[in-house]
Amino acid sequence: MEVTKIVIENIDPPLLGVFGTSKVNVLKLNLSLDSKTKEI
């Protein structure tokens, strides 16, 4: 699905690749989704 692809593109890796967990950058995700809805 396209939404799943957009979410995966907006995942930030852990700090230095080791410390912590991956996180979704919600601001970038919302901006990406908003731009997709404006294209329709």
C-alpha cells in the first residue's frame, strides 16, 4: 500500500545505529501524507 510505503520512508533509525529504537518522524509523515492528498 502507498501509505505503508510513506510510513516506512519516514522512520528514523536509532541514534548511531545502536542506541534506542527506530521512531516514526510524525511531522515528516504528516507533511508527506498532506502533500499526497493535495495531488489528488
